[in-house]
Amino acid sequence: MTYLVTGGFGCIGSYVIRDLLEAGEQVVVYDLTYDLTIPEMVLNEDQINQITFVGGDIVDLPNILQTIKKNDIDRIIHLASWQVPACQANPPLALKIVSEGTVNIFEAARVFGIERTVWASTVGVFGSPDDYNHQQVKNDSPHFPKFIYGACKSLNERYAEHYFDEYGLDTIGLRFTAVYGVGRTRGATSFTTKMIEAVALGKTYGVPFGDDAVDWQYVEDVSRSIVMAAICPTTKTRIFNVRGGVRGVKEGFDYLKAIDPDANISLEPGLFGISWDYDASAIAEEIGFVQDYTMEKGIDKTLDRFRQLQKKGVIS
Ligand SMILES: NC(=O)c1ccc[n+]([C@@H]2O[C@H](COP(=O)([O-])OP(=O)(O)OC[C@H]3O[C@@H](n4cnc5c(N)ncnc54)[C@H](O)[C@@H]3O)[C@@H](O)[C@H]2O)c1
């Protein structure tokens, strides 16, 4: 099978490429530039050499159509997006990249009869704990996005429903939480990775949101959920909550301090402000995905990987 992975040179995309190549699949990456900064943290040289790269913008529908046709694409994994900070800074362009870009992918998938498109939504479509009376957020709970990013992804979810209802387009959207792991360089929740990186590389870091808990979602679980969603039978549900494990930011901080008491990290007060407690039973029932990584296991793996990359001179 040949997979088109949009935004493939980002954090999640690099792990998806690795998992697809290990499964013997062909990978075509569609991304803005041939920037291997993140892929080189995740993939080996042989894996990088197996990737077909197409440079392009997700807002450029003719280029996407041509890429699908030229490379005989069977399935699409759509990850290209801006995240919270970039969207807040430029709302008009956020709408184009996050929403129009996703509708372009749905349209291209419809035109070519692509058998499965998996795309990344976000729990940022949901609101604060107050919006849900501090109860767990269900798969079909109402949306109260706090940021432009979540509002755009919420619109995408509506489009996914429309393309399924009107054209039978088989898509699966996955709402990720606070993804961490080597390669997570962008986005409002990248602070968990940054604190692990600071400990690994002996850097100073002030960890924000110290009074909050977050859903610690390790990137290899995220990648596995995407690959499972790409090959499972058609689901009844179009978009799924996906979770890791809700733990205090301070718990992660304390765990790292226990590993390295001399670590130069400090905990800053504050709340991130959105709900982090999501019901992920639908993806378990319909796709069979259940997360594997506890916070401790994910931190250990991330710490080790940062240290290995430093030793090899890939990062400093
Ligand atoms: N990381 C998280 O915690 C998280 C949580 C929920 C949802 N998501 C979603 O998962 C997906 C992947 O996230 P990530 O953490 O890997 O992000 P990332 O920022 O590391 O990667 C995004 C990739 O998209 C590319 N891209 C950006 N704008 C583009 C454009 N206009 N045209 C083509 N490519 C473009 C970038 O070059 C980059 O390679 C995104 O859709 C994101 O919204 C991520």
C-alpha cells in the first residue's frame, strides 16, 4: 500500500513514517519543505532514504490532487496543521491551513476514491472542566473550543461528517491530547517534552502550569493509534477521543527530579485551563486501540532517546 502522509516531517508524522515503513508500506510525505530536523531524531538513514518527498502547501488543492495521482496513493494520513500558538497569532491563515487544508484532503480523497483517510483532530475542540460540570468528556460531548485552533478542528469534524453522509467518504478523525516524546518541538503542550529534554541535556527550564494535570500521551501510542485506524474496518463513529493518562504536571516534575536530583528545572504555578479527562472507550471498542505507555514509561523512553541523540551529536 502507498500512504500519503501530510505534515509527515513533524513530530507525530515521523513516528507514523517509522511504523508504516516497519510494516512494509510505501510512504509519500507531503510537507512544506524538506526539513529533516525532526525525522532525524526518530528515523535512521535507511528509513529516510525510503521516503518519497513532495514539497507543497496543504492549501494547494491542485498540487495535492497531482500528488495523489502521480504516486498512486491508496490511503491518506493527514497531519499537516498549525497548532495553538500559530493559530492564535494569525486567525485568518489558521482557517486556511487548519480547515481549508483538511477540506482539501477530504475533497481529494473523494475525487480519487481513497479507501481510508485518517486525520488528526484535537481535544482542543472541547472546553474547560466547568463546561462539563467537572465530569468526564464523552466522545460525543458538545464542543466549547477555547482557542482558534480548536474551533478550526471542530469545523473539520463537521466536514468529516458531511463527507461521510453525502459521499460515503471513509475517514477517521482522532482527537489527541498533550502528546510528548522526542520531536515534539511545537505547540502549547510541548512543555512536558521540554522539561524532559532539559533534564536529559542539562539545561534550565521553568515548567509552566504546575497546578494542573494533563493527559500524558506518549507519541508512540499516538502513532500506533493512527496506523490501526488506517487499516481497521469502517467504523460507526467518525471521530474518536484518544487518551494517555491524566497525571499532575507536578507528578512528572517530581518523577524527573527523583531520577536526577540536580536537574535544573523549576515548577511554575498556573493552570492550562481545558478539561483533560476524556472517555476513550469508543476507540477501544471500535478500533481496538488502548494506550500502552504510562507517564513513567514514556518519560523513561524520552529521556533515554534524548541522551542517545546527544551522544551521537544529533542534538546538543
Ligand atoms: N502534538 C500534539 O499534542 C497534538 C495534539 C492534538 C492534535 N495534534 C494534531 O496532530 C497533527 C500533527 O501534530 P504534530 O505535533 O506532529 O505537529 P508538528 O508541528 O510537529 O508537525 C506539523 C507538520 O505540518 C507541516 N505543515 C504546517 N503547515 C503546513 C502547510 N501549510 N502545508 C503543508 N504542511 C504543513 C509542518 O511543516 C510540520 O512538518 C496536527 O494536525 C495537530 O493539530 C497534535
